[in-house]
Amino acid sequence: MTIPKDVREELGLRPGEEVIVETGAKGHIVVKRFRSISDPLSVLVGKKTHPRHIPIEELEEKMESR
């Protein structure tokens, strides 16, 4: 998809940057900037640590005993 240069410049889109294309009201097409995440692992795992630290050895033992 080619986005006109004046629109790219106004939005600050860079070549190769990913966008999301959605349908809008009354048949309009909505193009949104794809929000990049600087630390995706923190989103998947969470930013707060669990109150009880579980050593990896304990987890491995529990897996083996199943």
C-alpha cells in the first residue's frame, strides 16, 4: 500500500514502518500507526515480579515428577 508523501510527512511515518488498516464508519478506511513496544517481554511476562521467587530447579523437579 502506498501512502501519499504529504500524509506520511504529516504523520511522521518512515519508509517500512508498519501500520494497521481497519474499516471505519460509513465505509471509510482507517490507517493507524502500529505501536511498537520497546520491551515486548515485559508485556508478555509482566513488569512486576512474583512475590515468591521460585528457583528454576524447583520448577524442573515439579515438571519431572508429573
